[in-house]
Amino acid sequence: MTEKIVVIGGVAAGPKAACHLKRLQPGWDITVVDQDNLISYGGCGIPYYVSGDVSDESELRSTSFHMVRDVPFFERAKGLKVLTSTRALAIDRQNKTVQVEDLESGKKIGLPYDQLMLATGAKPFVLPIAGVELDGVFTIANLHKAVEIKKRIAQGKVDKAVVIGGGAIGVEMAEALADLWGVKTTLVEFMPQLLPHLVDWQFAAMLKTHLQEKNVAVFTGEGATAILGDANGKVTAVQTPERTLEADLVIMAAGIRPRNELAKEAGLAVAPWGGIVVNQRLQTSDPDIYAAGDCIATTNLVTGRETHAPMGSLANRQGRIVGDNMAGINSLFKGVVGSFIMKAFDRCIAATGITYEAACAEGFDADYALTAPADRAHFFPGEAVAVFQLVFDRRTRQVLGMQGFGVMNDSISARIDAAAVMITQGATIEDFRDAEMAYAPPFSAAIDSINAAAFVADNLCADRLRKLDMDRFLAWMEDFSLEPDWVALDIRHPQEAGPFVEKFGQEKWVAVPYAEVRDRHGEVPGDKTIIILCDAGTRSYEVQIFLDHVGKKNTMVLSGGFNVVRRIGVDWYPE
Amino acid sequence: MTEKIVVIGGVAAGPKAACHLKRLQPGWDITVVDQDNLISYGGCGIPYYVSGDVSDESELRSTSFHMVRDVPFFERAKGLKVLTSTRALAIDRQNKTVQVEDLESGKKIGLPYDQLMLATGAKPFVLPIAGVELDGVFTIANLHKAVEIKKRIAQGKVDKAVVIGGGAIGVEMAEALADLWGVKTTLVEFMPQLLPHLVDWQFAAMLKTHLQEKNVAVFTGEGATAILGDANGKVTAVQTPERTLEADLVIMAAGIRPRNELAKEAGLAVAPWGGIVVNQRLQTSDPDIYAAGDCIATTNLVTGRETHAPMGSLANRQGRIVGDNMAGINSLFKGVVGSFIMKAFDRCIAATGITYEAACAEGFDADYALTAPADRAHFFPGEAVAVFQLVFDRRTRQVLGMQGFGVMNDSISARIDAAAVMITQGATIEDFRDAEMAYAPPFSAAIDSINAAAFVADNLCADRLRKLDMDRFLAWMEDFSLEPDWVALDIRHPQEAGPFVEKFGQEKWVAVPYAEVRDRHGEVPGDKTIIILCDAGTRSYEVQIFLDHVGKKNTMVLSGGFNVVRRIGVDWYPE
């Protein structure tokens, strides 16, 4: 018997489910409804369209073989019915009918269904502040907004922009405005760091420094309190508690919220924060109604907690799973580890699993290995430092998360992806130690960054390595009186250590090159706390072990070393 | 009590074990012995030194912080004793002493040990043919050979080179000679394909085509039968059964063999093919003697069979494990999945697990998904096609291996590394389907290549997708009489399909664009075998499903599509 399927939402999860289901059940009658007239687009590509990397919006709506995914495409090539500019008004679960309205004609009809899918996505969160309705204030809600933003820039109407929100979309939009268009761009983030909850503070700090290097002004811990406009209703500025930022364009990227109105009104279970509740088959509390994509609640596989994971990649995978289950193939979506990656100008930043901050809050016996190795063989042309943080539980040795920051290529991606699939399996430090990363000098160091991070984690668990956290070190450097009883042991090359000795004095900064410590350890003060400093932390670890052996045990290694300090940026760095 | 440790071999596994052990047991007395005067170098970097990418050999012997790893370095910085130009002659297991000879003075001494490590590496296999001793014939045995090769090229003494052996080192050396130096280079490989046993034939064929595009002449299935020289003992040519190849430089890269003489003579267990037998703690048959690196036999985790896995990355990891165990920390090396990656001019080729050919030979219910997706969002600037093959067992759905071929960046690396850690865990098609690859348009498609490959594998297992193997298709195209009863259904854009219809005739080549098949399926002959053709195979799969639905079930999809055909290179391609 032919089943009738209705899919509400035509961007990512919806079309994927519909197309996959049509392949599984070619005889079924499948209708996709969307309130927009543009559907099936790569929303994650919007910043690259605004920047000009992608020249036309239709490219975001095209297949890899360059056909535009419009209504005729879905109907002719895929055999679906597609109703665009059509809003789903209500679900009548009793009669299994969706009430929809044609937004052009105003005509309302009922679409009967045997199985229904909600792929209603998410909507941008609009801050409850004055001025959000002013001309020139945009959210990144859909392709139309993107087209309008780009048009204004291309017409030369935008000199100064303020982006509200330092999450991934905010940062990507700041780059889009500043990089190719040269718009004077400011990014404000209410939380104390960029990418809150996605990465730990050091990674956010390295990103912030890079944005500043690229002439994006960044203010963290500083939310927008109002948006100001002129008499014509045009935006003129963004107000924060600290300053007034002139703007002729404001992008509000303050997060997104699941679109759950239909689900709520139909009496389906919805989480308090808004995500539609589904089981692993992606069925809502009504087994004939599925939901997928940015509108659902899913499970974080590390914490076991409910989470929101609005990613185009997950929407596509979930869409396929909905198609399977509707067709009668049992297929499960078990949850997410929260893999994330982004380009920010010349850098890449990525993470998977949970942050150290989150791991502490979750009650894990959390610790982390902060490393700064070369991203490929150090002798291979173009190698660069990449910074990684492996977050783990000291008691169980389970790896909880990994973060990476490096130059813009796919090398961070390789490590984070491998980490993600391991974390999904509940991997331990030993699994990371044993990960068999493919090796050749153009692609990795002989000891891959993943293996190296596990070595450090192993050393930490065995208490062979005692580290000083970067935040404590930076605080001590800002104010010597905070913790006066320490001395830096700088084991870098004398040319590198010299300016520091000169600036901070031999009482505070002792320079003994790495290779000479075995001969000159007598110069290391025995009555002070010694902070051992090098570029990446590996040499410092060796020196710590040796000093332990000769009885100087009051030492700590600066985790991540100067490779991280330099990327974070500090004002005490000698000229 | 201070233990005495002797390590024989100072390139990779040996120094790693020695340094790690010294950190674990700073009071122990550790001596490293090597017959060479140059130690601790990145042997995998030799092709990049010869090419000129790495300007000085000392860079291959340097740390990431630019200190040369010579004897003073190991003694001062690491606290080891190092005896270079010192050959280990024999192991007296009864008296726990290694007899060594100083190669400069001829003096022999006995080094007592409590625990001993063999890190004797591997030696190049020298073919049993005439002329191998001629001047100008080199193996890539050590850094001295590399220095000599580069010197000859830099002095203008090399116009024509022949590389014997199409494994990874042979291909890398061919690139080194041809690319930067412009040496007229020929590569000969006895087996029918390049990279035998490492990749399946299609991947080898794509590599071969690219080498030819880069002006390397490649002859496969054609071994060297003799090396010819002139009256002065200088090499002049390499003879094969088919031709005489002029050469003033010959690189013999015909594989390597474990250096096991010391182990054998000491009565330690050695595999018939030469690998020193070790347990997972990397102990030889004498529990006080460990072995690691290119000299040992290890286990292939997919087949369970003994294997040789001579990789610098594994040597380093194994070295650390030997150090652990010697120090009393139980640490295991469980085996390998055989991860492999290489740069070849503008391409990257990589693999992990076992090939389809090997999986068939091992008796698996083997099948494969050959895909050719975009390596990042298709709208992102610089995206390129990458070809992947996922090898799996249809019955258990276990993934057995994955191969990748694409442009030279880290994108293949990301997929192969993620695949490797999953295959190590015995992952199934479902695990690959669920792999949470970090997504943003600059780094991947919304459906990552790994997920996409799993989708195809799933479709194959469910018999929803029926494929035609590439080798059969190419054979049928070469000779229509082999299998006359088929017709191509070319669903690409008419501009792409047109020249094929013109060349092969409408009887053989039916062109119906993908989006029109639902309307025009009447044009598809019902009495023939239909081979559905597109660029990547995904559209063809959809069309197959649709034709099944309308009762035309005698169809096959060309696995990998024209994206693979073009990369393999065929002579029947229309102009």
C-alpha cells in the first residue's frame, strides 16, 4: 500500500529524509513543505557567500554536479512533491493531517499523512534589547537575509559593522565582512571568551588574538545593551556597557533556538529549553511523527546529557535515519560527541567531546594535556605549530575531549576527526597512544600529535609530569606579588631566553639551555618554586624529570610553553 | 640497583626507547650502539632531502627545536652513552654481554647488559641480478647514500635515472628526481601495479597516470633483469624483458628485509621471512631482550596474521613501549592495521586496513564501495574530487580497509586516520555511517566522505545497489565483443554525454540526463544489460532504483563513475 509522507522543512534534514525514503520506497507519495521559496541550501555556506568566496547564492542550492535544487529538480529528478512558500499551521494527530497555508494565495489545505517528519530547523535568537528592528540589523536566518547583506556591502553601503555574538557563526561573519570587503568590523561577545562552551579559554584567546591581527576589533565579556538608530530608522551604533560602537550594519548571531511551535501545539514532548524530544529512531512522542535536524534534542555521548547539536552534517545523517525508519529499516541515531571545526582567516580551530571546563563541571576527575607540536615533520617545508588539548579523566583514563588550533589546512581536521570517532567509542588514553595515524613527512610528525598528546596525558596520570596551568602562569606574570616565591627556568636557546633575563632580572629568570641542564643544574635555585619554560613543554618535562632525580623537586612545567603564550598574546613579551 | 641497558641501533626505535627509559629511570646506565656515524635521523625524509625540499641532511637529524641529534646531544641533553661507528658482533645471552667492535680502531669489547634491545632496522633488498655493484647504483640504505645521490645530481652528473621498485620509496624517489631536478626518470615495477599489496589496482592506476602526467615513465609488470655498465664500471642502463632503459643513476627500491643476523645467531625466534618474533610487550623469545622497529614481526589486526610494518611512526611508538616495559611499566603493542600515506607530486594516496584483493584472498565475504565525492563543500573554493574505497565484509559488515586518492593536502589523511582508528576497534559499516566528522564547508561536505562511503556500503549489503566493477567495465570498453549485450545509459549533462554518443553510436550509448529519467525511461532498452554511468556513481544509484521500480531491473551502476575512469586514464575517451 502506498504510504503518504509529509515532511515539514526543506533545508537539510527534510530533503535528505525525503530523497532517501523515496529511494527505499519509490512508490510512496512524499510531500515536502517549506514556508520559504528557497530550499535545500547549505546554510553553513552563508558566510562564504557573504564574503564572496561563493559568488552566487544559487551555488549554495546546487548539487555537486551543478544542478540547482529547486522545486522542478526535486519533482523531476527525485520524484517528490514540494510545496514552497507554504507554511505548516497545525498538526491534527487524530486525523493525521497537517494544515498548511499557501503564503502567496492564502489558500489553506489539509495534507493527510501516514507518517510525518518535522524538520523545522532553528531560528536565530533575537536579543531582548532596543533597536533590533532597525534597518541594517540582520540575523542569519535564511538565504534571503544573506543576499540582502551582501547586496548592501556590494553597493558600498557598509563601512562599519558590528557582529553581536562570538560563536562560530559570529566569527565566520566577522571574517566575511572584514577579510574580502574590508569592512571595519567589531565583534562583541557577552561571555568572557569567544566560542563559549565550544573550546577552553586558551583556544578562545588564541582565536581572539588572530582576529585582532586581522583587524577585527573583539570585545569579550561585553554584551550589546541596545542598538541605536537615526531618525529614518537606520541603524547607527551598538551600545555596550563599555562603549558605543558605530555601525551601519549589525549582524545578530547570538545563538539559535529550535523551531518547536508546531510540535508544542500538537502536544509532542519538547525539552524545557526547546528541543523536540526524540528517541534513537528519531521518533517524537508520537511514533508516527519523526523529527530531525536543528529542531531536536539529542544526547551528548560523553556526558549522557540532553544537548542541542545544530549542524548541517548531523541533519543530513539524521535525515537518512528518519528515511530508514519510515521505510521499516531499523536505524538509530545514538547521539553526538559535538565535533566542531571552523576557519578563521588563516587559522583553523576545532574541537570534539567536551572542554576541560565542562569536564570539571560534570564532576569528572578532569585533567588536560596541552601540547604544541609541529603539524608535520619539522623538516618538511611549510610545517607549522598546532596547539592541541586532550581532556581526560585521571581515574578512568577515559578521553573526554580534544581541541586543536593551527594554520588553515586540513591537519587539525585529521586529528579532531580521529579523536571524535575514538571518543564516540569511549576511548582511553591508551587508545590515543595506540592510534595508528598514517605517517609520511608531508602529513605528520613521526610521533603524531594524537599520540604525543596521549604520551603527555600518560605522564600526567603517572605524576611524572607536574604542570603549571597557563592561566596561573599568566596571572603570576601580570603581577609578581601574587605568588612571589617562584623563579623561571628558561631552557630555550640563549638568544631566546636572553631578552627575558634582561627584562625580568636574573633573580626571577634563570636561563640554562636544555642541553646544559645536566652540567649546570647547580645554578637552579633549590629554595624556590621553579617554573620550567620552553616552547612546547616537551623539553621542560625532561628537565623536570632530571631535576627530580638530583633532588630539586619543587618544579612545574608550563603546559603548552611559549608556543601557546605567543599565540595568546601578552603585553609583557620583550620586544 | 642501577640496571645496565644496551640498545643496538640508533635510528628510530632505539633512541626513542633509550630516551624514554632514561626519563623513567634516570639512574640507569643506558648505552646505544650503532655501526653508522650518523644516527637518529628521519629516514622517511630522505626523498625530500634528495629532492631539495630539505636542504641539508642535518635537518633530518635535528629536533623540532633545531638541535642536531649527534653523540654530544644524546650524552649531554639525554644522559645516554652513545657508541657510533660501533658494530654489535654477537650477543652472549648466557653471560648477558654484547660483543661490539669499534669500526675505526678495530677494538672489540664486551658490553654487559641486564636488559637488551634490538633495534637493528631493515636493509634494502638487493635484486639477484647482474650489475648491482656498478658505480651509480644505489639503495636507500642510509643517510650517506642519500648524500651521495644528491651530490651527483647537484654536480650535473645525472641526466637519466631508473628507479627499480614501485613501492612507496620508489615512487617518492622518482618524484624527488623528476620534480625539482628535472632528471629524466623511469620507474619499473615487477608486479602488475604500483604500490603492490598497499592499494587496490584502481588506486595504483590513478597514481601511475599522475606520475606519467608528471613525466615519469612508468612500466609495471616489468622487472629489472640486469643492470648494464661501461668499461669503467659505471652504470649505463637497466635491462628489462621489454626494453633497455638508459641510466646514469639507478635507485634500487625493491623492498627491505629485517636485519636479524644478531637475533638469529643468538638463537632468538625469527619468522621464516625474517622478522624477529616478539610478544605484545615486544620481548623476543629471551625475556631480557626486546626488539622494535623495522626488524620485528608484528600482527595485522584485521587478518590476525604476522606482518612486517616498517614505519618510522611505529618504530617510535614501539620504542616508547620497550622503554615502559624495561622500566617495569606493563605496556603493550597490539599490532597494526597498516596505515599508509604518501605524497606523489600533486596527489596524495593513502590506505589503512587491507585491500579488496587481500580481503578476497583472506576468505572474507569481501565487497567494496568505490566513491568519488568532493573533498569539501562543493561550493567552497579549491574543492576537488577525492576517490575512496571502503572494503568490508558483507556478512559481518565489518570494515576491513579504506583507501583514498586525491589532491595533495591533508584531507585524505583526515579520512584515513579516522578510518584507521575505527578499523582498529573492529568497526562496522554502521560505525562509519555514524562517524562524527567535524563539519564546516572549508573542511568537508555536509555528508562527509566517510559517511558517504558507509551509505554506499549499506546500499550494497542491502542489494539496493548493484554495481559493475571498474575492471570489467574497462575490459568491455576495450573490446565490445567480450560482452556484446550491454548498453551504456549516460545520465550526465548532454554536453558531457554527447561526444560519447557520437563516438560509440546510439545503439551502444544512450544519453538521458539524470533529471529526465523519470519522464524518459521509455528510451532505455528493456532487453539489454544497462550500465548506468555518471561522474561519481550517486546519481546512477538513484536511477537504478527508479528503473527497478518501473520494471527495468537488468541494470548495473559503474562504481566510482567517470571521476575514476578519467583519473585512471583510458585511450577511448572522446577528444
